[in-house]
Amino acid sequence: MLAVIKTGGKQYTVEPGKKLKIEKLEAEVGKEVIFDQVLLLDNGKKLEIGEPLVEGAKVVGKVIQQGKAKKVIALRYKAKKRVSVKKGHRQKFTEVEITKI
């Protein structure tokens, strides 16, 4: 069983038991999350491609953790002007384990 879901403006290929780090969702650790934007569904025998979504399909996942990714440094520098700007950013994420499709 395989599916392609859309969440947080990105698309992910998922199957039961797979763990994903996706854009932050407002859900508590241990709770279930339902992804209803399924773009493709493959059960081994039949392939369903949505136009744009597959009707009646949903993917269920369990929230494992909420966290922040490693820090990314953005540095802007202008030579001979004594100008440098340093910024850091840590993207928030939600780790989800897919339980069933």
C-alpha cells in the first residue's frame, strides 16, 4: 500500500510504518492526525490517480514528537562597506508515523 499526500505545501510518498518530518501541525504528541489530501493511491492491484484528489481516501498518522530542526545561518556581506548581517533560523517540525492508509 502506497500513497502520495500533500501537507504544508509539500508532497510526500508514504506507506504504513514510515516516519516523516513535516511542517509543524497543531497536534499533541500521541494524538492521531488525518491527511485527507491524497493525490495518489496504490494498493498493489489498482492505481488511483486523483484529479486533483482521490475521492474518499485518507491517510492516518500518529504524532511522535514536535521539535525544531538544526539552526540554519544566513549571512549577508558587502565588501569594502563594513556591512555584514548574520541571521539564524530554526524551522519547527512535527514527526509523524503513518499507521494506516
